[in-house]
Amino acid sequence: MIILSVLYVVAIVAESMTAALAAGRRSMDWVGVCLLGCITALGGGSVRDILLDHHPLTWVAHPHYLVITTVAALATIALARVMHRLHHLFLFLDAVGLVVFTIIGCNVALELNLPLMIVIISGMITGCVGGVLRDILCNDIPLLFRSELYASVSIVTGLLYVAGLHFGLNHELVMSIALLSGLTLRMLALRFKWNMPKFIYNRDEH
Amino acid sequence: MIILSVLYVVAIVAESMTAALAAGRRSMDWVGVCLLGCITALGGGSVRDILLDHHPLTWVAHPHYLVITTVAALATIALARVMHRLHHLFLFLDAVGLVVFTIIGCNVALELNLPLMIVIISGMITGCVGGVLRDILCNDIPLLFRSELYASVSIVTGLLYVAGLHFGLNHELVMSIALLSGLTLRMLALRFKWNMPKFIYNRDEH
Amino acid sequence: MIILSVLYVVAIVAESMTAALAAGRRSMDWVGVCLLGCITALGGGSVRDILLDHHPLTWVAHPHYLVITTVAALATIALARVMHRLHHLFLFLDAVGLVVFTIIGCNVALELNLPLMIVIISGMITGCVGGVLRDILCNDIPLLFRSELYASVSIVTGLLYVAGLHFGLNHELVMSIALLSGLTLRMLALRFKWNMPKFIYNRDEH
């Protein structure tokens, strides 16, 4: 579907730009900024494809996606002064990326005829792993594990999508509902600072 | 063999629960606890399968293992108050996991007719990499590189197993000897705090 | 080509030994030193092969490379006292490793008939990812992202190599020019402390 392809490009641009800002906070050099942008934007899909043995990877078959994410990372350096004014726009685009990546990841697993549970996990990996790689390379504990309903939004989006298809509803309708529901949930979670309960365990390791 | 399948389930439950405690020490949220549990319990086998091109991965073919490790992680949250009383039980179950994963990893490489050295390394990867992934995601230097004969126990277990099969001994006998020897070595190492010698190098990087 | 095979062995020995010193700075035990040496020396090629679905991995097909890198890591422990006197030799050998790995990585992608942009990226992954894995396992922000033209040297080497082949020049001539140019650039960058400009962004994450 055309709309999904357009949203995919929007998503990888947004992910690359937010990763470039994270790189700037750690004073990485320009090459590091570009590498972190590309890895964050395209890493989730790459890990999914490696786990599911789905070759060639997207960027190997279509190297122009690497050009897009590299240009997006470099543009972030040029635009750094105005980026903070676009903070809310980027939170929104990041949420778009999360749900779009999730749907694309579900589609890949559906094409491979994998069990429904793996379809949802494939969506979650595609949506979330790019940010995990970014956090590991920045030497942080991945945000995914700590806050913000990020993985939960991806799971809900995938569940709605798979359930809708299972009940034989129109494909584009199901996709629209899943995308909009996931996006709404994510924006509400950000607005009202919803979090999953934390597990706090203080015993020593001996 | 039935006994190996039963021990495998015991092992992934134990690995998921110890990872959940590590997640609790870093105040991760419930989703993070479940993800860390699944990655730690199933990550070693997944990395082995990706390196050896052995598809589909165990959890892709059998998603119920993901249900088991997720439930184990959630149960850890519920049981957190009594977990410290089970500390010694978990050290034992973790050692069981190490040797069982090692034997299973050796078997995968043997089925692929790989060289004996790769068979032993396949066992070590299966036994040890889950814990390395847990430590990376918790932003620690992997314990594997620092202490406790963990990798050494796995290598000894694999060596005994491969050597026994090489000399044509009965398969179940060889497996039992390798499992029990590895388990004993690990428990002795814990009890008497055996460690490999450390390499300490203090020169600057200039 | 024989010379490339010889240089490859020199390169994995040099990478394993510098990784062993990094392990010593973190007081890892002897097993950790060997593992870090093997992963650093052979990890770049492994990640490349996994991303490009190029199996079996080098060390799976030729386990003697694992013996070489393990012996190199152990030799570093034995030679620790004199290693600092060899500091400049190792900087040179590390640069040799970077350009040799790059050419080998380009060759793998060329054999798979991948687009020229992927050929250059394949070279860069082969040359640089081993060091990234070393830094992640040592719990540092990868040096690659921060300094020293490391990735840039790899890209320039790959570009020269691909461009030379594209224009139909003699293969060995092109390879020699690319190797020597990359090596010279790297040594000049070290000598004169050339760095890529850094991107510094101080805004909070809110």
C-alpha cells in the first residue's frame, strides 16, 4: 500500500533524527551521528529479518533507504538550533514510526505464515529494537525496559491488527484502526505520563 | 530424550527468573522484566542458531516457550518477597541451565556435522550468551568475562560429551556423565569461590 | 591472493592482542581475555556474514582461526610487561587490520553481486564492527562513534577499491593502491590527531 510506504519513509527519517540528537548529547563525531541514525532507523527491521531468516534485508535490497537516513542525520546537525522547537512534532513522528514499523513487522511474519504470536512479536521487534540498539550504543540501559509504554503500544497495535485480519475485516480498515489506536494510546501515554508498574527488588546479589 | 526436554524447561524458567531479579534491581517496568527474562532464557540458543544458520529459531517454531518464560518472569514479581530464601536453589537451577543448554547446543552442531571444535563452542554459546545479553541490557560488563568459571564449566561439559561420543560410549551414559560433571564443577566453583586467574593491565591507552 | 591471506592472519592477531589489553584494563579473567580477543578479531566478519546471509561464517568453516586468536590473546597475557614498548607497532598493525578487513569485506559483497553502496558498507562493517563489539562488551561508548577517522578510513579504502575495479584497472594494482592509501590516511590521522568534527547538542531530553 502506498500510504504505508510513505509513512515508512517518514518513520525512518524521524527515527534517524531523534537518534542524531542522542548522538549529539554524547558529542559523537559526524560519522558517528550518521551511523547511529542509520542503525536506529533500520536496526529493528534488520534484527527481525535475521531472527526470521528473511533475506535480503531491506537496506541491502534498497540501499537508497541508507541514503535517506544518512541525509536525515546530517540535516539534524544543520538544524540543531531549531530542533528543540520541533520537540513535540518529533514525539508525534516517533509515535508514527512505532506503529508503522509494528504493522510492517506483522506483515513480514504473516507473509512467512508464522504463528500469530510470532506475528505480534515480529511487529514489536520491528517497532522497538532500533531504539534498544541506540541506547546500547550510547551506553544507557534501554529506555524500552524502563518507561513509557513503548513496547506495550506496539503489542496493542499488533494485537488489534492480527485480530481484525483474523475476523476477516477489510485489510485497509483494520490497518487504519490499528495505526490510529496505537498512535492515540502512545500520545495519551506521553501526555498523561502513563507508565507500566515498575518491579523494584533491592536484595543484594550476595 | 524426554529428560533433556524436561530439564530444558526447568532451565529456561530458572534463567528467566534470575534475569527478572536483575531487572528488579534496576527498577525496570513489568514489560522490561518480561522482555529481559525471555531474552536471557532464549537468547543463547537464538545467537547460536543465527551464527550456525540453523532456522527456524526454537521460539519461532515453538512459541509456547515464550509463554513459559514470560509467566516465569511475572511469577518472579509476585514471589519477590520470598525469592531471597530460594537463593541457593536458584544458584543450583542456574547451574543446571548452564550444563543443559551446553549439551543441547552441542547436539545442534553435531546434527549439522560441524567440526568438533565448533560443537564445543556451540555448546558454550548456548550456555553462556543469554547471561551476556542480560548483562549488556543491564549496562554491566558481562559477568562471564570476569568471574566464576562460567564459560570454563561449559567448555569442560562439552569436551566430556564430545570425547565420550567420539570413543563410541553409550549416548545416554555420556550425556549423564557430562551433565553431572559440569554441575559438580560449577557447584564446587561456587562453594569454594574458585576463579580463573585475572589479567590485570594498568598501562594507559595514551 | 596469498598476500591478502597472510595479511588477514596478521590482522586478526593484532586485533586479538589489542582487545586482550583492553580486557586487562578491566581485570577480566583469562577466559574473558580469550573470548574478547576472538570476538573482536572475528566479530566484524561474522556480523557482515549474518547481515548478508553469507554462510558458513569464516570461523565455522575454518576453526583454526579461533585457535590463532585464542593463542594471540594468551600470548598478550604472557607478554604484558613488554607490550607498552610495542605500542606504536600495534597502532600500525591495527591500521593494517582495518584496511585488510575492509578489502576482504568488499570482496565478499562483490561475490554476492550486491549494489556498490552495499559493497562499501560491507567493507566498513568488516573493518569496524569488531571494535564496536569490544567496546560494548567493555561497557564503553564505541570509539568508532567518537574519534579517529576509523570509519572514514574504511569508507575511503572501500571507495578507492570499488572505483578502481569499476574503471577496469588491474585487480592487484587497485587493491595495493586502496590498501596503501587507507593505511597512509590512518597513520596520518593518528600522527596529526585528525578528527571528524563533533556534533554537540546540549538540550535536555525533557
